[in-house]
Amino acid sequence: MNTYVILRRGGWRSPEELQAAAARSTEVGNEEMSDDIRWIRSYVLAESEGGLGTVCIYQATSPEKIREHAERADLPVTEIIEVADTVIVRPDPEPAAV
């Protein structure tokens, strides 16, 4: 599997919509496509028009499988970029307490 960055711009109007999308993504990825795709992490973006977008890190067998996963889970895909390498300066910060 290769590592990919998936940009999903303006896909959701609320955190609740995003949570529902994450549940669909997890179900499709884990139960229907586990040999082809793995969700690693996502960063939620506050879009300028008020909605939410994401930058997602996935491992997948191909960009086509990422698009298939997105279609099955009803997720937007703005752009898919293959990762060439990783440079870690610091680990991701701990999420803020809710």
C-alpha cells in the first residue's frame, strides 16, 4: 500500500455531518474494503465560507480504490496526492479536551 493525502474541501456544514461521514467511512473501509484501504488520520479544516473540510491521510492500493471508497461512503474528494516521504519534526499535538 502507498500513503496518500486526500483533500476534501467544503464537504460538511456541521460537526454532526462530519461525524456521520466518519462513521460511514470507517464502516466501508473496515468491513468492505479492508484489503485495499486504511484510514490513518484526518485534520478538520474550518473553511472560509463556514463549512468544514478535511485533509485525510490514507494508505491504499491505488487512487482508484480511494475514489471507490469515497463513492461507497458518500464522501467528497477534491484531490488525491501520493506521499513521497515523511518528515516528522514533532509528533501531532494531543487533541484539545472536549
